[in-house]
Amino acid sequence: RKVKKTSDEKEDKDILKSFKESNKGAKLFYGDFHDKYWYQQFFLIFLTTRDVIFSLLLTTMFNHPLPQMIILLTMNLAMAGYLIFRNPFKDISNFVQQMFYEGLFFLALVILIILTALDMQNSTNNNARDILGKILIIESLFFTYGTMVVTTVKILILVLDFLNKLRLRRSQKTQAQLRLKSLSTQETPRRLISEIES
């Protein structure tokens, strides 16, 4: 059984490798996610499904705000649980970014549930409404500026990674040229020539 399992795993890895080679252009859809389990690769499908349900709830249940908010909160907690226990992301920065958004969404939903409950009770407590409204405004600022900060950091990481790769290529090319000069024979190895040309 172990031999069969090992050969099946090797076959699966070969299939995955050939899929990646033949679908390099679609790497955007699967490149940031772990390959071990199907539910890690399905993160975008789960997220899109949740967004569609979210939009449907907002447009169809506007006369029933409390059930609407409770369903949205349940979906938010399910997504946060999925992210925590089945982390689909290869990169920790993507995980932190998504959890940041889920946390902001959770806080907004809790505040909206409280405001809805106050409305249903015909509460005249304007002080609570003002405080909750200010928290929502601050949260929207966190969302806006947090997104800008995360995007800026990711761009900086990409630029630094690109510069490091460029510096490494130049260093390899320089080393290859130095080795080429140090050869005393007439025949130049093809490997050195290919390193210089690349």
C-alpha cells in the first residue's frame, strides 16, 4: 500500500507540474495558494461566492436588516475560520492582509447589528449612535489607508526582489566573464558563453 500511495503521490506531483507548465498565464489564479489540498486552491471561488451572496442579501433583504446582518456575520466568521484553520496562502503577508479585511468587516457588522437593534427598539440613545458612527468612520479610514499601506509594502517588496535578481544576474555574468578571461586555452566552454549571453 505504501508503494502504491507513493507512486500515486508522485503521479499527482507530475500532473500538477505539467499543469503549471502548460498554464503559466493563469498563475494569477492559483500561484499564491498552497497546492496540498483542494480547499486551499479554491479560496478565490469561496471568496467570490461569498461576495455574490453578500450582494444578493443586500439587495433582497433590505426590509429585514437584523437577519441580513446575522447571516453576513456568520459568513464572515466562517471565512475567518477557514483562513485560520485551513490557511490557503503561501505568503504570510497575503494571509495577514485578508485577516485584516475580515477583522474590519467583522467590526462593521457588529456595529451595524447594534445600530439595527437600537432602531428596532426605537431607542433615542443618540450618544451610543454617535460613538458607533464615529467608530465606523475611523474603521473606513483604516480600510482605505490600510489598503494603501499594504499595497505600498507589496510593491516595495516586488521592487526589492526584482533589484536583487538583477544584481544577482549581473554578478553571475561578471563572474562568467572573469572565468572566461582566465582560461588560457583557445576553446571556450559553451556553458560560459551561454552564461555571458544570458
